[in-house]
Amino acid sequence: MADVIDYEIFGNEMQYVEIELDPGEAAIGEAGSMMYMQDGLTLDTVFGDGSAQQGGLMSKLLGAGKRLLTGESLFTTIYTNQSSGKRRVAFAAPYPGKIVPLDLAALGGTFLCQKDAFLCAARGVALGIAFQRKLGAGFFGGEGFIMQKLDGDGLAFMHAGGTLLKRDLAPGELLRVDTGCLVGLQPSVDYDIEYVGKIKTAMFGGEGLFFATLRGPGTIYLQSLPFSRLASRVFAAAPQRGGSREEGSMLGGFAAGGLLGGLLGGDDE
Amino acid sequence: MAGDEAGARALLYAPGLPPTGLPTSFSAGADGLSFGPEASLAPVTWAIVRARRGGFDRSTLTLEWTGTTGDCALVIADAAARATVEPWLRGLASAASATPRTKRVSSLVLGLTIGLPVLLLVLLLSQANRIIDWAVDRIPIDTEIRLGHEAAAEQRSRLALWDDHPAAAAVRELGKRLTHGSRYPFEFHVVRDPSVNAFAMPGGFVVVNSGLIERADSAEEVAGVLAHEVQHVERRHGLRGLVHAAGLGVGLRLVLGEVGGSFAASWAENLEGLRFSRSQESDADRTGVAALIRADIDPRGMGRFFRKLAREGSAVPALLSSHPASEERFATVDTLMPKDRKFEPLNYDWPNLRGSH
Ligand SMILES: [Zn+2]
């Protein structure tokens, strides 16, 4: 159903993925992650995710509504090969780390990744969301509350910050992970938020107060350097930033990448 | 039972199979589970199978058992495939098939997302803050109070409440006077804490540190702080801040009254760190002064206390770090003071009540 695309990943710590499209094939990508594309590719910005199932207006609106909730942009960019030969388009990782190819067919048809980890996919892969139904998870493990859901049988690519760790959890096997370090998981894995230690002290360190408890079966991917962690270190090291900080809050970190950030922050950071 | 043409499908995890699970067909019958040829796994009987609702969003049916080679699991995401199994799980029915309330609420949330996009599209691109405010305004008051209660219960265990402090009764009386006729069930407490601070939680749990009481020279000054804090509750500033920080998804759930215990606990923890915006502070000043006048309490105590803190000492008191004081803010408060009204001094012997320094 999804287009069968070929790809090659280049680079070590700052990677990009080059996708080869046969005539008529297409890839979808987050706006702002495209690195280059060859002549003969047309670039289309579509409402929703451009997947085949999105027929009627209603389903398009539903898809858009879901994307609103995840903070993704409402529009997806489709790169279609309109030429008569093979053409290439490349998508680059936004910060140091690894690009992970995900073969959705082999993964059982569905995979969940962190909202900002999705890079690109073959046309036909549907982008959706998965809610964590326990509210506590949403509130304080902002990164885990709503995951990007990739549905289909084609290839998709996500980006993990730092060093990548793939873990296969056996049925019933438990693993506690930092919510930010969990970059992707099979939907078969149970997910629970647990908070550990005193918030008050952790509030100023900013790290590790909420753990996601994962229970197998299923495969998970961890990133050693969540972007939020990198950003907070950079931010902390930056020269004194003006006096007033009252508009922000201790919760500000959780809001990063949230709804408003995604909608108003533009796509080219 | 082997040849079920319906071909229910699921992911099978077992030793020797791909760690990401093997997409396989299966069928459920009176004897147990059997699997398609691709799985090359012997049938299992119900006696050894445990069922639970699992997966990231609790939407899958996970069947687990220990086979001869190790732990195995069948993860069924598809609703039709789940339905073929559920009749055989009667013994485990409560765990496996009870649909939690959260599911209904989530469907509602999803339902809203169908109806809202048109509205949201127009508004969100230009008016993101107003969407949040729209949601906050629709959070039912009993949801807020319930959350506040749970959060307050959490706070009680962490705060050193000092309700028999010599000034505690006065604080409660002043608080009652300032919240007369309020829709919130306010509670006022003194806490053993030398820092000069006070805070209010959504729902009406208000705390004054003993350090603040010692620093005040009159009941009017304390009343001024209380009036300000009470207005943070009445005007839903904290709630607004939390929803702003957490995003609209959480806001929508709160609108629907979807709250849980662990949420409230975490909520309580984070309230302390919450900062109000400048406009919320001046809003609380303004409405606080009005509340003082309504309660027939001299409102000048409020400005006097904040000014005093700003002037004295080198270390910034905690109250001012959470309530940035500025001459501009004081000046605004001054303009609100009634010129031609006399107030009876409050009948408290504050220097005596506040205890020794
Ligand atoms: Zn205030």
C-alpha cells in the first residue's frame, strides 16, 4: 500500500537520509527537515498527512484535529517524483544523533514515536496520534503524553538524539526509562508514568523526576540525549537572560514542543 | 478450531520469534488459542493464559503465558480480533474487557477534535492564548475544587501546618471575611516556615508562612496579602497558568472533568513553582483591593507591606520573588485607594499575635 522506497543513511553523528523515489513514488516529510531534492520532484503541501485513507473532508479534519493536539503542523509536505527516472530527496536530522529506519510491516503495522522525532516516511504511511490515557502521564511527562503514531506497511524514519539504544522487551519484562529518553516504542508495550523522589529538589535540576515504566512485550528505542535536555543545558549556560521570568513557570520545560510551540514556533528552528 | 477463516490477526511474541513480534493469524476456541502456520507454535490452553488490557494507550488485549520455551505473549490490537477472544475470557472478564471511564472520555476528546478544528484553525493561528482561556473558562468548578482538594491533601502531608499559631485564628477570620459569598470552599492555614511567603492553590487552599506573620506590623498588612492570594484563586490564575503550561490536550480533559489522583498529587507539587504573569499580579492587586474595601478592611495595608519588603533587607523575600514588586505596581495600587473613606482599624493586637522575633 505504501510506496516502496529505497534509502541510504549518511554521516555518523549528524546524519541525513537520502531517499530514492521511482517514477510516481512519493515521500512525506516534516516541513523544515528537507535537506535537498533533485530536479523532477514536485513539492506539495497538503492538509493532513497525505495518506491514502484521507478521503473525505471529515476525515481530513479529524486528521488535522489530531495533529493540532500533538502540536504538529497542520500541513504535511509531499515530495513526488514526477519525472521518468529515479530521483532523490534527503532529509536531515535536526541535532546530533541517529536516524532510525522503521519497517512498519515488520513492526506489526503500527509504531509510536515521540512527537518531534518523526523525520519522513513513504507515502501511504498514515500519521496519527496515540493518547496516553492516564492523565498524570500527560501532565508531567509531556513528552510521553501524546505520541506520534505511524500506521502502514511502508518505511518511516525517526531521529534519536545522541546514542541510540534498541531494547527488545520480553513479555512481562519491566524497564524504567526517563520519559524524554524514550524515543519510540511498539504499541504493545505498556506505559506508565511514575514519579520518583522529591519534586521540589528535582524541580531545579529539571531531570529525572518522572520515569516511564515500560512493560513488554515489544521493542523500544531509547535516545541518550533528548533534545529537551540538550536545550536546557544550552539555555542554562547562556548569559543571564534579562530580569523578569514571571511569564514562564517551572512547568515551562514541559510545555516546550507542546501545542503552542508547535503552532506558533514556526518550522525552521 | 484451527481453520477460522475470519483470520483474526495479532502480534505474537515468543522465544525464537522476531523480538518485534510476529504478525500472525490466530483463532480462539473452547480449548484455547491456536496459531497460524507462520508461527509454528503449539496451541495453548486457557488454563495457563493470563489476560490484561495493555499497550501504550491501554487499547490492546494482551494474553500472556509461559510456554515450554519461555514467556510468550499475544498482543491483539484490532477490535474485531479482540472480540473473537473475549467470550473465552469470562473468568478474567473484569480485568480484560471492562472499558474504563477514561476510554469514554478519550472518545469524547476525539469527538471534540472533529468538531473543533474549524474553530481552532481560525483562532489558533492568531489567538492561541484565547483558546486556552476559552478552555479554562469551561473547566467545571467542581472539577477544580476536587483537584484542589486532592492537591491540598498532598500539600498537608508536606507542609508543617501550624494551625495553633497565635495568629492562626486571626488569619482564618480575615480569610473568611475576604471570601464571604465565594463559590470556592476556602481554607486558611499558617505554616511553620521562616521565609516571608504565602500562596494559594486553585480551589481555595491558602497558606501563610509564619515568617510573613512575623514580618507584618498589622492585621491590615496580612489581610492585604490574603486578599491578593484569594484573588489568584477567584480569578483562576493558577489554573490558567497550569493549562497554559500543559497545553490544550490537558485543558480539554479538565473541561471534561477527567482528573485522577496521581495527577492531583503532581499538580500540588508543581503549584509551588508556578509563577504568575505580570498582568495576573496586577489583576490580583486590583481585585484584591476591591475585596478589601468590600470587607471593610483598610486596603492600604497591602501596598504598605509590599513596599516594606521591597525596601528592607538585601535578600529578596520569597513573596517578592514570586510576586515581582515594582514601583509601577505600587503606584497602580495607590490609585485604587479610596480617598474619602475611613476604615476602622482591625481589632487585632498584631505585635502580640505574631509572636517573638
Ligand atoms: Zn500574586
